[in-house]
Amino acid sequence: MASKQQMDHDAYRRKVRGMSDDSLRWVIRDCREALDANPDTDKASYYQDEICYCEMELAARQRRAVR
């Protein structure tokens, strides 16, 4: 049985801060497609975390732009 991929949450949060909006949207779309294709993959929780952090970064940028 393959082990589940673990995320370094602090490192990933730092990584998304340096990504463009288009890159963040691409990661979100790619992860969703991967989950739709195989929801039982060992990487499912990793993909869900990626989606969450990318969406959080986009939301934070939007809030900063409004101020």
C-alpha cells in the first residue's frame, strides 16, 4: 500500500504567496480535475489542501485590493 503524501503546510502557504493569480487558479482547477477523476487517490487530502491554500491566497489578495 502506498503511503499518503504529506504536505508541509507552512512551506506551501509561503509558496502560494509567490504564485500569480493565474497559477493559483490553474492549481485549483488541476486538483479538482484530479479529484473528480479519482476521489479515492492517496493524494486526495493533499489536493484538497492545495485547493484550500490557493483559494485562501486568492481571497486574501481580493480583500487587500478592496482596501
